[in-house]
Amino acid sequence: MPTGLSGPVAAAQVNRSRAVLVQTDSAQENSTWHVCINVDCDVRFFGDLVRYSQTKRAAAGNADLLSDSEAAGDRSPQRLPDHGTAQPARQLRDHFKRAKADNGVAPECYVAALSLKNGDGDAAANIEQKQLQQQLRLSEVLLRRGKHDEALRLLETIIVSDPVNAEALHLRGQCFVAKNNSVGAFASFAAAVAVQPSNAHALVACAVLYRASGQLARAVAALETAAAAAPNDAAVQQAYAAGLNATATQLKSAGQREAALVKYQQAVDICPAYADGFYDLGVYYSEDSQFDKAAEEYKRCLQLKPHFAEAHCNLGVIHHLQGRLDDALAAHQQAYRYAPGLKLVQEHLAMAYSDRATQIKEQGNTAAAIGLYEQALALNPGYVPAIYNLGVAHAECGQHDRAIFMYNMAVALEPTCAEAYNNLAVVMREAGNMEAAVQACQAALQIRPVFPQCLNNLATLYTSQGRAFEALHLLQAALLAWPNYAEAHNNLGVLQRDMGSISEALASYETCLKLDTNNRNAGQNRLLALNYIYDGVDPMVCEAHAAWGDQFQQQFTPLPPLQHADPLADSAADLATSSADGTPAQEAAEVAGDSPAADSACANAAPLVVGYISPDLFTHSVSYFAEAPLRHHHSSRVRHVVYNCSPRGDSKTQMLKGVTEAAGGLWREAAKLSEQDLAALVREDGVQLLVELTGQTANNRLGVMALQPTPLQLTWIGYPNSTGLKAVHYRLTDELCDPANTEQTFVEELIRLPGCFLCYTPATDAPEVAPLPALLNGFVTFGSFNNMAKITPKVIEAWVKILQAVPSSRFLLKNKPFACPAAREHVLQLFLKKGIAAHRIDLLPLAAANADHLATYGDVDISLDTFPYAGTTTTCESLYMGVPCVTLAGACHAHNVGVSLLSTIGINSKWVANDQNEYVDKAVQAASNVLALSKLRQNLRQQMSESPLCDAETFVSGLETCYSQLWKRYTMQQKSISMSAPTNEFK
């Protein structure tokens, strides 16, 4: 089982944002709330939560508290005189002179000062009261309509006539505010208060100017006086509440939180309709993490001010912190409804969409999650968590190009995002771009050297490239940083297996399983490793497979059984007796045989629908044996459906697809489907008999078999032992690999095909057979291209004896780890310790191209098989390239595959040994007769090609008969059940 790269760094967590509210100094009116986002990938990003501006609030809702000039932005605030007492006329005149010099106050301002000295008697006598009121109303209209200069001229006329008219003085102050003349405005408001100390609106206006100049205490004092003068005036009371609120914020910024809370509460007590007061109470409680209280205050605020976008936004943050993503999303959507142009509202809605997307993705709805991520990015195109997580979603859907784009965008916007580089490596590896994957891992580790997942991933890449010791160091570093990292223990086991250290590999797999009981990779890797060093007949090996299957099956609920039409219902009924009375072994022999009755029964039957499921339909060992049925099925007997689960295809994949369709079959691309979805597709396709070709090896889809989408399920080709699953009914083999008296036990029932259970289709790019190298070299070269896991100490011991018996001989081994100098040295030491000089051992890494790999057999005279796990594809390749292979018979399937292959081509008598001594003797004897080797080499390819091992037509015809007989047996069993069961129980 190959190692798997650790995917999205946070494995299967909901992407819940963790918001932390932080308030800056209240004196900064445009301060913001900051939210720290903790994303799945462990990257911290920052977004802003609205800090609602006191200035903006006043401008929007309290025109008498915040003047238009303040909203527009005054010049530098000036220290204003106290309003509490009337100023002497001389002082007022002096003040207006300074104002004129500093701010361009119009000359008519002098009139106000003079009017205070002269009194109002003369002017009042000249203007009738009715005309005065009309002029005041007109000036208000002009002021509201923005005609400030006209209003000001009219007011000056009134003030000249009535110098102590408080209303006119107040309106004139508002005109000055509109003209951004704060000094003139204050003088007018102060004059209004001087002539009418209880003028609440003038007092409020003075407070606004005090506040703007930084004199909060004076502002509050003025507001307190105003509130006392007009206890029933809601606007005045709200202005007073706003002043208390500002005082509270100032106290809070100074660290006096208890005093601040008193003031906040006093503000809303004085004015229960003051929405901003409840808002700031919500902020206060949020800072103390009293989220329930904060939420209540925000809700009270929104009852008073439903369109208050910032309150909706902060309420959304509270819901988010409480894990209520749906409520958070609804609140942020409301904020966006009322303030769609506010950037921070957009950012928070984007955050909510992104987190909700991650939540529903983990619930299995990736398509909907992608839509929400895209909505988030429409609002905030630079939101890195959404970009990153959208990349994760696309990767999970197998959309590699989109995932790569998203990860690249994430690192472009956030160059220190190590997680994005790590995940980019995962996708690049799945896309087959190993060099790009290595570079991405290295970039991630430059950012974060202690990154266990990435250390593991780079080690996995190095393992696949044969860079064994570099991979070992990386895995050791990952486990030092994270001792309980289960997947790293599994990958260490894979590396140890590739180096031939099976006992150590088993220990690593078992450590992984202790940390993660249901770790599928480690569980299956352990089963595979057992085959390398134990005979399959060992009860421990058999029990381990069965126990794994029982545990694995518990993770799947089989699909409901279906009633299938019987394609053979109208065929000869006498076939029922051919198997009904026999033992299972007898039934298997009859099913596999070429029975005339079987052919007759099938002649008029509808084609049987057979499905093949495999991830190895590319240039892989399994593909050389799967090609025969895919190419040669007869559409009159079998309609085959191929479920290609290969993560990435090649020219071999395209060739297999072409021959499948040419034979009338259906080719399905299933690599991106989950096991549940693939099982549903198999059921939808009406498959009656499903054959899996992988067993416990890499990228298998045994979960599909556990779901039982078809009535009959078989395992074949890919694995030399049981799947362990009771849902797999049969296992195809032959009488040499699994003789009738075998002591090896299987969960499946064995079906022994006639002859060899395999049919080999040679590679089309195989070079011609080279002349025997011993004739040119003057010495015999033994060779083995099997993987290191199969080269056990017993195998090394036998090979050493052969080399000692043929002193001039050499040994050529080709294997993936030999790309690593340290790995080569390790193997050389194994031979040196046995007395074999290093110059006699040649170690080659894997060849890049299959043709080059096969050409290497041109340097080998005799192949030596491994045991107890013999070669299969390696043996066939050797034979096809003219190189005979010495193999050893054993007691289990894995041990006997070589026996079956050599027997099928007719060379078993000289090349199959029955014990280790005979294994050595046959190799030595073959090496002693170079001329016989040369003759055999010249004819071996033809002999093999003409043997049943390569006779695809005959093999597939027998295979189809086997399928038909198995289906016939099933249908007869179902009829028997239905006849014995009540009608209402028949299914």
C-alpha cells in the first residue's frame, strides 16, 4: 500500500473562526475591532470587525448632537470658553475680534456683542412680534435647504432688531456650523445661553463643540444642565446619554472598566431609546467574553435601530464565537443588506460564508461548499482562508487544475502560508508532477521547518523516488516533532518495507494502528507485509486477514439487496444438478470446467453484466493480466463494465479503454468517486458480478465491495491472499497455486480455473531478446528485479550459496531504493557479511521507461525468484525477454505463483525446485551449461507466446464460462430460497 500524502493540514476539522474582540483607544473615533481568524490549516489571518464611530453615529441620528461641520471634518479643534455664564460685552467684542482675525467672522458678528450691551428694547420696539416669528421660520427653512448665507443675513437682521432673541442666536450658530466656522458658532450658542440659561438646545450645541475640541467633561456638564432644563425633550435626553456614553468609553480606555460600566448603564437608563448605548454595552460585554449578555444588548440596540449594520455585524461575531454559524451568517447578511458598501461588513460576511462552507463540506456536500466559498470571494476577493479552503474542496473533487490555481493564489496573497504550499504539493503529486511537489514541500519547510505533515509528505515523495535515507531523516524529524503522528509511523513502515526490513515495518504499522485503530493504510500495509516473511498457511496470517475484514465491514452498511432477473432462467434446467449435490470444492471444479451443458445453457441467455474495478489500469503489473478479459470478452456472453479508478492515466490507460469499448464494453472513469458513489453507480449500471483486481494493495476500493452493490463479488489478480471480506464471495485461482489440499484458509470460496489463473499480455514496446550475455562476458549473471520487500534473509542466504558455488558469476539487482547510495551500501553489506565481494554485486535503480526496464534483462542470464512471496509480473517479463527463472514451490498461493507460470509454459521440470537445496542446485546446474541457456533464450519468447499463458481467446472463453456458472448457481440458490419462503418475504 503506497504512502499517502497528508492532505489539507487540518484533517477533518470544521473551519470555525475564533473571533477575539479588541477595542482600541476611544479617543480615536475611527478605531476598529480586530478579529483573529483561526483557519483549518492553522494559518492566522486578520479581518476587521466594525468599531462603530461615535462621530458617525451622531451625524446619522442626532443632528443636534453632532453638527454637519463635524461630520464634514473641522479644522484643528480650538479650546472654547465656558458657556456657563454670560460674558461681559467687552470680552465678547474681544472674542469676536479674534474670531474675525482667525476665522473670517463677518462684521455683523459685532452686532451681537453690542446688542448685549444696549439691551433689546430699541429693536423690539421696531419689529412686530408676528413678523419676527415669520422671519425665524423662514431662516429655519433656508438653513434646512442649504442656503446658509441667506439664512445668516436674515438672522442678522432679526438680531439687530432683537439682540436677546435666544432662538435667533441659536439659529445663527447653526449657520456658522454649516459654514465650518466653529468659533463663530460657539459665540452664537454661548450668547443664546447667556440670554436664556435654560435653552437646552443651545446647551447641547455648545456641548457638541466642546466635545469636538476635546473638552468632554465640559460637554457632559453642558448636557447635564440641558437635560435638567428639558427633562421631557427626547433629543436632549439622548444627547445627554451620548455624553455619558462617551465618558464611559474614555474611562474604559483608561482601564476603569467598573466605572465605565456604571456610566454605560446610566446612559441607557436616562434614555431607554438610545440605541448606541445598548450597542456600546454589547461591546463592553463582548470584551469580557460575556457573550450572552453582549448578544442581548445588541438585540436591544437593533429593536430600536433595525438598520444598524454594525450591530448586526457584531451580533454575527458573537454567534460565530458561540459556534452558531447559521445565526452568524444570518446576522452578517442583515448587516450587508443595510450597508452593502461597507468594506468591513463585506469582509465579515465573506468570513461567515467561508466558515459555513467548510462546515457543510465536512457534512459531505462539497458542491454546495464550493458555491459558498465562491460567494465569500465575490465579497472579498483577497480573503485567503476562503481561497485556501476552496483549493481544498477542488482537490477533494479531483479538480486538480482548480486546486493548484487556488493554492497558488493563496501563497501569492499570503507568502508565509506554509499550509497552502503543503497542499499544493499533495495535488502536484496526485497530478504526477513529482518535481513540482518536492519544490512545494521544500517551500513550506523554508517557512516552517518544524511542520510534521510536510516533513511526512516530503519523505513520501523521496520514498517514491528511491531517496531512502533522506526520507528516513525526514520521517524521524516528523515523529520527533509529533510522536503520536499515526500516518508518519505508517509511512516509516512503508520505507522500511521498501528497504526489505519487514519486521521493523510491521512494528511501525502496529504503532500506527495503536494510535489510530481504523487507519486503513496501516491495516492493509500490515496484511501485505505479513505475506513477505510468513507462509500463507500460518494461522496467524489467515486470522489477521479475517479479523481485518470483520473490522472493516463494520464501517459500511451494505446497500439493500435487489431482485435480479435471471438471465439463464430459460436455459437448461439440468445444470442445477451439476452443482447442487456437490461439495464446495467439487462445485468449484464444475463451475470452472468447460461443460457442454454449460455452453448449451448459456447459448440463448442474455449477456451477463460483469464489472471490473481497479486503480491499476495504467502501466502497472496488474494491467498486463487485466488486458485479456477487457480486450477479448464476447459481447454475446458478457457485457463488461470497467470502473477505472486510476488517479492518473497514461497511454496504457487509453489503450485499455479503446480495447474495452471495441469489445462492446463500457468504460467508466471512477477515480474521483467516493466508494459510496461508486457503489451506487455499479448498482445503477445493473452489474450482476463484480470483480475487484487489487486486494489489499494500493488505492484499492474494497469499500465498494463492503457495500455489496452486486449479487456476486469476486477478487482476482492483484493480491496473493484473502481480502478478509465476507462480502467478497469468490477468489479466482488455480490448482497449482492453491491445491485442493491447501492448508491456507480464505474468507472467500476458491474457484480454480483450468490451467493458470492468469493470462499475460506482453508489453508492446518490449525490445527484441538479446543474445545470452554469458557468451560475451565469459561469466554467468544472475539477476532479480523483484522489490526489496520480497528479498528476505532466507532468500539472501540461498543466493549467497549460488554465488559461492559459481565463483565467477555476478549478481544484478534492480530496485527503487538503489537510487540512494546509502541504500546500495546497505545491501552490499548484506552480501559482504556472507563473504561475497562487493564487485560481484551490481545494483541498479528503476528505469524511467518500461522499454528500458525490459532491455535490462539483456544483461541477465538466469533470474532467481523470491520466496515465500514469488514474483508474478517480474517472472513473466523475465521469461518474455528470454531469461528463464528458478522458482521454489511452497505451501501457499504467494509461494506458488512462479510454479503455475513456469508449468503453463512447459519449463517447470528444470526450473521449479521443491526445497531450498534444490533451488540452489538448479541454479548452479543451469549456470554450468551456457550453450543450453543460449538455446533456451532464443526460443523462450516464442514458447511462452504460444502457451496457454498468452492464449487470451481460450482463457477468456473459460473465464466467461466460469462467470456464467457462478451466476447460474446463484440464481438457483435464490429460487430455492424463494420457494421455501412466504411470498411476502421474498426480496
